[in-house]
Amino acid sequence: MTAIKEASTIQENKRIALEQCPVTFTMERIGNYWKPILLYHLGTAPKRYGELKRAVPAITEKVLIQQLKQLEADGLVLRESKPVVPPFVIYSLTASGKGLLPVIDAMAKWALAAMGSQ
């Protein structure tokens, strides 16, 4: 894999867009195929890893783990380990993640309307 040149014009333009454009900022956080789906499922209630895997059966375990880590790093998902035997983890939305639920709902409503008009 090629290293990204930090001082490149493309990287500078991306940095500026992230700082100045709210849509770019939002898409950087949720602009992946799986992230909105995971946020949607976590919007109903906190879930264990296995529950998320069953809710989104097409996602691979590797990708699910990666996406959850990114959502956690971006402050949208909270990962809580329970110190019991056997140990388990619960994922839930942070306040910031819950703030995205109207956006996710609007995307779903738009899709239902667009799919119905085809």
C-alpha cells in the first residue's frame, strides 16, 4: 500500500473541507456502507456484538469490528465491557450518536419514497 503524502494538495483540500463543510464532516464520520446501518440498529437499543452480527448478517466479522472501532473512536458509539464470566461487551450510542438518529431516519424515509416511485 502506498503511503499518503501528508503535505499533498489533496490532503490539504480534504483537511480544509473537513474543517469548513458540515456535510464533509458528517460523511467522514458515517460515510461508509456499514456505519449508518450499525447506527440504525443501535438506535433501537444497546446491543451485544452477537446481536449486531445477527442484525446485519451480510457484514463480515472483520469489517464489523473495524466499523465499531471507528464509530467508537469518532465518539458515536460507546463500548462497555462487562466484567462477568463469560465476559461480554455492550455497544450503545453516545449522545452524539443519538443526535444522528434523525439523519438516519430521514435517509430511510427518503429511500422508501424513492424506492416506491421507481
